[in-house]
Amino acid sequence: MSNEERKAALTLWMEERHISIQALAEALGVSRPFASVMLNRETIPAKRHKQMLRLGFPAELLPPPYHKPEPFFPGLMGQETTASR
């Protein structure tokens, strides 16, 4: 299924269930523009993908998840980071 076909199917699925972009944004704890852009992308953050699956969205209608790499700060290598300091 192309991204355009997926978006059309997802839009129909949401309309049939009376799920607005605003309602989705509120359920995810994000802004309305972010929710809208996210649904139109080729991929979405794995965290948001998992949240949407929990809300009952069909996996085949969602953009595939991507895992954001953790930041790597070379200057912090080997340093102890504790709350007691």
C-alpha cells in the first residue's frame, strides 16, 4: 500500500469512528499540528506508534515506526552522573 493509499484508508477509518485530529492530539498529549503532520509522514516515532496501537489504531494504517538514536556526547564518556553530586 502506498503512503497516499494508507493516508486515505486511515482518514476513512478515523472518520468512521468520529476521531478528529484534535481528539487524537489530546489523547497523545501533542499539539494538533504535530498530530496532523505525523499522520502524513512516511514514518513516525516508535513512541507515538506504540501509543496509537494502544488507542486501537490498526498497525497497517499507521506509518511505520522509527527508533530515534540516543544522543552520544563524547565529552561525557566515562563520567559518573549521579544525583548526589
